[in-house]
Amino acid sequence: MIPPAVVLAVSFGYLLLLVAVAAHGDRRAGQGRSLTANGLVYALSWGVYCSAWTYFGSVGRAASAGVWFLPIYLGPMLAMLLAWLVLRKMVRIAQSYRITSIADFIASRYGKSPSLAALVTLITVVGILPYIALQLKAVSVGYEVLTGQPGGPGGGWWRDGTLYMALSLAGFAVVFGTRHLDLSERHEGMVAAIAFESAVKLAAFLAVGVFVTWGVFAGMGDIWSRAQAHPEIGGLLSLGGQGFTGFAGAQWFALTLLSALSVLLLPRQFQMMVVECVNERHILRASWIFPAYLLAINVFVLPIAVGGMLLMGDGGAGAESYVMTLPLTQGAPGLALFVYIGGLSAATGMIVVETVAVSTMVCNDLVMPALLRSGRLGEGQDLTRLLLNIRRGAILVVLLLGYLYFRIAGEAYALVSIGLISFAAVAQFAPALLGGMYWQGGTRAGAFGGLIGGALVWAWTLMLPSVAKSGWIAAGFLDGPFGLSFLAPYRLFGLTGFDELTHSLFWSLLVNIGLYVAVSLATRPSVREASQALLFVDVFQRGKDSPVFWRGRARTQDLRRLATRFLGPARAEALLAEHARETGGLTPDARLVDRVERQIAGAIGTASARVMVASVAQEEPLSTADVLEILDEASQVRVYARELEEATAELRAANEKLKSLDQLKDDFMSSVTHELRTPLTTIRALAELILDTPEMDEAQRQEFTGIILSESERLSRLVNQVLDLAKIEAGIADWHNTQVDLPALMRGAVNSSMGLFRERGAAVDLDLPETAPPIMGDPDRLVQVMVNLLSNAAKFVPAQGGRVRVSLRHEGNALVVRVADNGPGVPAHEQAAVFEKFRQAGDAATRPPGTGLGLPISKQIVDNLGGRMWLESAPGQGACFAFSLPVRRDMEGVDGDTGADRG
């Protein structure tokens, strides 16, 4: 055993560490470096689903029923397959309309109904009491196992350690979740702390699993083989395990469905998955990390359960504490204490997030509406402090009620059974919530009918029997009140063959869905309900430009006072200033009214915010025609906005193109200036030298004169190139088209360019037919094309072993000319630009001199003659420039053989 003082000191030290992590998270958020902006932190915060139930209850369930602990985790894993469709829509709705709780979500969908929000809150409070009791029981049992001292009362309630643990957890929940009023109800510090405790409890559970599997036994194979020697233990490894006579498919399906719904609808899950989501893209990452987390934390459940039964022979209630008793009995008290901290961490995380979420609902949907109706709130009074105090009180009350349920019914149920009661309660929200997201026909009356009917059946068939089993209700209740056996909670209307949970889930959801659909079909929604239904169902289509369904009169000073009461002076003024900047003024129109309502909804809930706005603004009732008119206006605004965005994009693209052309022009001018200056500088220098040196010998003078002539010709070619391009593009170039013998023209062009190749030490291979079908074209222009391609190839062949291949082929109805070199080739990302004006391939520091006009001019000539030009190149394998010209059909075949190759 471990001394109680050590256990308590380590426990409170760990809780203080969580507070430090939360404080660090809040501090980082204040500095603009949010921890929750990390997708991994967001995904780990979902681990709050794994409470003390997972830590202790799963092992107990596995020891009594084998693999039947799995459906509780299969459900959430399967639910994640739809996370991007369902959960993302919930997040988008919540963020668009400042929804901060599941009660807000349902009430807002059905016309922002205060009474519906209150009903959801009441069901939630009653439904989660068993779950809170589960956490308290787990911590109490764990403390008793570690210390050998009872965690319960030893002579009076004031001596009950569990009570003081509940009060301590209430204090930590207050510190985590109600230090300040956040309009979005996001608690970044709390999220960081929950992500941290998720990692701790996973590490602790894996540690004890490894210890039992390989420290106590010789691996999983050893555990399974030993279990087979005991039929009552070996049966746990099959679906027809201990306590079962075969696979009960209905029960398996019920548990899987129940857990799939609960992972979305439990208040703590809604808080973490929906309210605390800062980026919808994080859902994609979390939707696979969370199932992996569930798989990891459950991988050692069966080995621990079976190993515990083999060593301790107890598959009853004591199995829930195997995770601690096994290390204790095997000489590892330090590990046992670490595991207890993991269990405490699991319980603490669940209680903190659950009570913070529920306190928000109690404050916004029960207490504040009552205070508003009573008229006890002073006019103009700042209510931010009051809101925080209400939530703190709600946290304390909820935890004390959970403690009370633990003392009334906790001893009669295993941990798993207690948790399933809460799961079945929150499952009643599914028809109204999911139906409201995808079916516009759902009405407020239908939601009321379904929730009330389902909740009453749940209470009758599950909640009250749990109290009766504890002796607080006469035992005859389980056989039917007043002798009415058809009302027996576990055999309602004579239905048998199901276990208690499946029986309750069947009847409660049947009544819930039936009433929701039937009453919705039988009633007409109000205009406000219909408008809210439209906003929820079409949230992705509406986006941020959702219409504002409000008409009436309001005054700016009234809206300012209202915002100040619930947000505080600083936030209220910031809100109005931001609205003025965005809209160009502070007109008290529908947009300002809607903005104020959404902001205070973050503090007091959507239903109460609607009531408060109605108290300072004179709203005109909307008819169906008004709603249609507003929708039409919103549609026109979206169309105009879309057209404006398209026009802006076109202008931006045109501007970028102009910038690019301007840069190209600058590059061209720089290149042309350089090319012009070089020969001019040479000509001037040599001319001055000849002029200043009359005694220069004749041979030197002749050499300099030759250079001047060569540079003059180069200058003339450059000017002609620029003029040619301008004329061709303007359509005023002179064309002298005639019948052309292309093989002869190509031989002449190669012969005239041989000087270039001799300078480079390169060889030229000719692959030409002796004759070819004639084409129509301008011979001089075609010679210009060939010379341009040949000179281009001469520039890029290597200094040693350079080779250029010139070929002609008759392909289809065209002659195809190819000029291929064995140079470095053209990179793939530059190939599309080589025919653009002023562009030159390669690095500016290494590419040969030139204007970058030869290829564009050549392509323009070929295009004008009805052909096309292209590039074939692979980096490191040379470049091949090719062009095709059409053959005259009336003369094709006149020249006979076109296949003889003459090199």
C-alpha cells in the first residue's frame, strides 16, 4: 500500500501541473501564438471521450464479458468516417451564428426558442449526473485500492473523502473554465490542459499494459495460452464469452450506435469538437488521429483483464481496479501510483470540460432567462461579473448533484453501466439536432415532442430503475407500478429478449423519432423557424453572406447600452467601431442589430440574446413574402459580390500581365541596347584608332577595316531583325511566295552557315532526300528561318564534339524539318517560353549573346506560311527545333521518289 499523504500530495501536484499548462495556453493565446491552432493539440483534446470509464470500466467489462467492451469504441471510430460531412457542418453552423452549447444549437435551429433550450439543458443536467458519479466512484475506488483506506464516509458525510474530491474538482473546473468571459466560449488554456492529460493517461495505460504483458507474463501468447487452460477465462476471447450464450447482434448494434451518437452529442465532446475548433481543416487530421488514439488506449484491455483473472481469480467488481492491483501485487507501487494519476487525469478532464459546458447551458438557458423575466436585473448594469458567478455556482451544484447520485445509486452499478445511462440520455438529442441540420421540414413542436417523449421513456426504462435497484424506490416498481406489468421498465409493453440498455434505447429513440417526424409533418413552422431552418440546412451554400431575417426600428444608443451590459464597455465599443469601418457608418439597421445579437449570444446564448434584442428594438413581424424578399435580396448581393470578385480577379490578372510585359520590355531594351552598343563601340574604337594612327601598316589597317565591316553587318542584321518582327506582327511585311525546292534551300542554308560551325569545331550531318514535294513559300524568309535555327544550334553545341543533325521528312500532307543539336537541351520549365518575344533560355550569366528574337521571328514566318514550329528537348540530351509546312496537293507526287537520303 501507498501512504495516503503521498497519494494526495502527488494528486494535487498533478492537478496544479494541469493548471500551469492551462495558464501557459492562455498566455500563448494572449500573445497571438495559440496552442490550439495546432491540429495535433485539437485532435488530442478529443481524447476527453476516454474518461475513468475507459481507464477502469473497460477492464472490468472485459473481465466479465470479454470483447463486449469494444462497441463503445467502435462507434466513435465509425462516426469519424462521417466527420468531414457531419462534424464540419456542425462547426460551420456554430461559428457562423455564435453557438456555444448543444442547447444553443438545437434552440437556434428551431426559431431560437428559449423553452426548447431550457428543455435540452434540463435533459443534459439529469443525463450527465450518472456520468459524473462514475468519475467520482472511479477516483474513490482507486484511492481505496492504493491506500487501503475507504474513500467513502467513515462516520458522517463530513468525513467522506469523495465529497472533498468533488469540491476540489469543482474548484479546478472554475479555474479552468470561468476565469473570464469569452464571447466565443473558447477556452484555449483548458484545451491545452486536456490535450496534455490525454497524453498522460494514454502513457499510463500503455505502461501498465506493457508491464502486465511482458513484465508479469511472457507476452500476449503466454496470456492466451494460459487462459485456454481455464474454460471460464478462455471464453472471454470470443463473442460468445462469459455471461453470453452467443453473439447478441442487437446489443452489439445498440452499443455501437449509442457510442457513435455520444461522441458527437455529449456536452464535453460538443465543447471540444465544435466550440473549440479554430480551423475546419483540423477536423480532417483529428478524424484519423482520434480513432488511432482509441485503438492505442484499448490494445491492452484484454491482456490486463485476462492476466488479472489468471493471477487474482476475480472477474467481478474487483476487476475494475486491475490496472492498479496488478502493479501493487507484483512489486511496482510507483507504476500503480502513475496509473492512478492517469485515472485521476481521465476523471478530471471529463469533469472539468463537462461541467464547464453544462454551466454555460445552465447560465444561458435556465438562470438568465428566469432573471430576465423577473426584471431583477438593473437597467444598464454590467452583467459580465454576474454571468461568471452564475457559471461558477452551476459548476458546484452539478458536481454536488453528481456526488449525490453516486451515493444513492453508484454502489449498485458497475462503472460501465453507469456511463451507459448517460449515453442513452444524450442520444435523445440526435433526431432534433441531426434532423434539423438536413431536413428543413423539422419544426419546433416536433423537436419538443420528440425530446419530451424520448426523455420520459429513457427516465422510465433506465434512470428510475437505477434508483430503484439502490433501494430508494420500492422494488415492486421493476415489475410494473400498481401491478401493471405492461409498464414494467425492463419489459415495456411486453417486449422481451433485449438487455436493459438495448430495450431502453429501442423504445426511447422510437418514441423520439416518431414524435419528431409526425408532429413536424402535422404542424407548420413559424416564419422564424423556417428562416433558421434555411440558414442551418444551407449553411455551406450561404457562407458568410447569410441573409438577416430582421426588420424593424432600433436606436444606436440602445444597442450600445445592450452590448455594454453583456460584453463590457471596451468590447462593446470595439464591436461598434469594427462595424462602422466595415459598413462605412453606424446605421442602426438589420445588420447592426444582427451583429450585436450574435455577439451577446456568445455570452448568454442565442435564445436569451434574441429576447434581449427584442427588449430594445421594435421588430416587425415577418411574413413568408418578407422572407422570400430578403432571400432574393441576399441572392442578388451574392451575385453582385461574385461578379465583383471575378472582375477583381480579371483586373489583377491583367495587371500582372502588364507588369510581366513591362518587365519583358525592359529586358528587351536592355538586351537590344547591349547588342547595339557592342558593335558600335567596336566600330568607333577601331575607326578612331585608324584615324589617330596614320603611320599604321597596311596589313593592320586592312584587318581593322574588316572587323569594322563585320560589326557593321552584325549591326545591320540586328536592326533588320527588330524591323522584321515589327512588320510581321503588324501584317505589313512583304511576302514573295513561289514554289520552293526545300531540300535545295536547306543545303544552301547549311553551306552558308558552315563558318559558324567551323568556329565551334562542330560537325553537321545532313539527312535530306534528293527531291521532295514542292511547297509554296517565300524562299528568302525560309532561308532566314533555317539560318536562325542553325545559328541557334551552333551557339549551344559543346566546345568539343559538337554535332548538329539537319533532316527533312515527308509526313502526311506536310514536310517536316528538324535541326537537332547535342547541347545541354532546354529545361522543361523554360520550353514554353522559348518562342516568346524577348525571351532567351538559360541563365543570364552563361547563355550566349543575342536578342532573343530569332526564334519568335522564325515561328511567325512559319505560322504565316500555314505551318507550325515546335521544340523537342530533354535536359542533357540536346534540343531539336522542328517545323512543318503544308505540301501543295495539286503538285504532290510530281517529283517521284521522296525517300532517297543523300547526306
